[in-house]
Amino acid sequence: MGVTLTTVLGDLAGKCVVDLAANTTAESNVTAAAGSVFLVEIDATAGVATTSEPACYVKMFNSSGTTTGGGNSSSIPELVFYAPIGQKTTYVIPGGWAFGAGLGVWAVTTAALNGDDSPTADVKVTILSS
């Protein structure tokens, strides 16, 4: 599913990126420029935690080009966020995490680099960035 980029007025972050169904297919260059990530909200409330899928992992990569997510990815994530399935999890990054090109984002069910399984239910990822 597509990603929405909205410009917002504020002292902290000027962009709000929303991916309504993050999965193993990476969304490339969602910020369309360099900047800093200040907040990441992962809404995994559409799912129900199971033994085989207790959580999802949202991964981010600094790149203005094509980002590949999943097990055969050539994009090594620079940030990995853990979120229990069935819950909403928010990460605040004081001072922000700077990225010099653009931001690639994807979600899988394991923290391992070779993780290639998408969450079975929709995972909404909201990012506030500059």
C-alpha cells in the first residue's frame, strides 16, 4: 500500500509520513529528502499476538534510492523498532536520528537481517521527521 507524506507546521517536525500497511516490501525515500526522525508510532492493533507472531519489527534505512526489505535485502537497516502485535508502540528520539539522503521503511516479523515474513495483519507506521 502507498505511503502518505504530509507537510505539517511545527517547531519539531515538518513532515508526517504514514504507511497504513507496512510489510516486507520496502517503501523507498518516503521523506523525499534528508532530515531527522523524531518520533515513530507503530500501530499493530489490527493483529492478535500468537506464539508464532508475537511482534513485528519496523526497519529503517538511510537512502534516497530504492530500498529493498525482507530476507534477500541489500539494504541493511540502520534502525530497528520492536512492536508487540495487538498494541500501539511509540518511540521518541530526543534530538532526532539524522539521515543524510532519504528514508526507506519496511516491517517484518523477526529482527534478524534475513527476516522475510510480513506481519499477517496491517501494521500502521507513522513517522514525524524534518
